[in-house]
Amino acid sequence: MSLKEDPGAGLLLCLGLGPPEAAACLHAACFPDEPWPAADLTVFTRTPGALAWHLTARPVAGKQALYALLLARAAGDEAEVLTLAVERASRRKGLATLLMNTLIQTLWRRKGRVLFLELARNNGSAETLYKRLGFRQVGTRQGYYRNGEDALLMSRSVAGNELFDSFYPNLTT
């Protein structure tokens, strides 16, 4: 079930990976050339600095849908987005923006300074999203993906999150 099929679905932003098998299925659907198995996702969430959120809805007829997930890793005052996956039929509804802003707000509260990520050179939709969120390209990783495709390395400062600032205008880092 997608948000398109159920636009009234009450989304729940949840801390953690969610059901590992569902997370692995979502990741494989979004990244068929680079799927991460459930066991690897589970191990990752237990490593120091791991950050994870997922978007789901209240179960309907005993079924729980996983619409999106974000995994990141923080070390010191830096962090890296490891993966951001949104179910194909639920894209362009603000889910990726919600997850990214949740991560940025969390890093801001933890006194994070900079956030990095890589994306496939041919992923124009993701590049547009990240630029809208304040990321800039800072490098290229030649042949980064298994299929030989290059990755764009992007980063942004954690300070200056406009969404967070609009909710908490009197806070400073």
C-alpha cells in the first residue's frame, strides 16, 4: 500500500530502522543494484553513532507499511547519510524532506557541524532535493558504485536549518 493508494494515511515518524525485513525490501526496491540485506541493516543500527528513522502508518488489517527510511552515522561533529529510501509511489510528498530535516535537527541539538552524503551522478531527483536542503557538491568519487557509476559527494552545514529555525527562532548554536 502506498500513500497514493491511501492519501489519508496517518504517518508516524519512528526512531529506528523499523522491521528489518520490510526495511531491506524497501531498500532493495529503491536501490536494486545495491540492496542491503536485513541482517546488515540490523547490525548497522547497533554500531556507535548510528542514527535511523522510518515513516510508517498505523497497521491496516494487520499490515504495516514502511514508506521511507533514513540511515546515517555520526562521529564527532560530522555525520554522513548512508541511505535514504522512499517507496516509489510515495515520492514527491515531502517524506524525504521530513526525514532529512529530522536528521539535521538531531545533529544541530548534538552540536553537529557538517553533514555529508553521496548520491549517484544520474540521480537528478535526489540531487535537486539535496540542493533545496542546502547541500553543495564538494567532490566526486570515481567508480564509487558496483556498476562503475560515479558518486557526487555533497555537504552542508548543520547550522542554518530554515525549517528548524522557523520553529525555534530564539535558539542559537
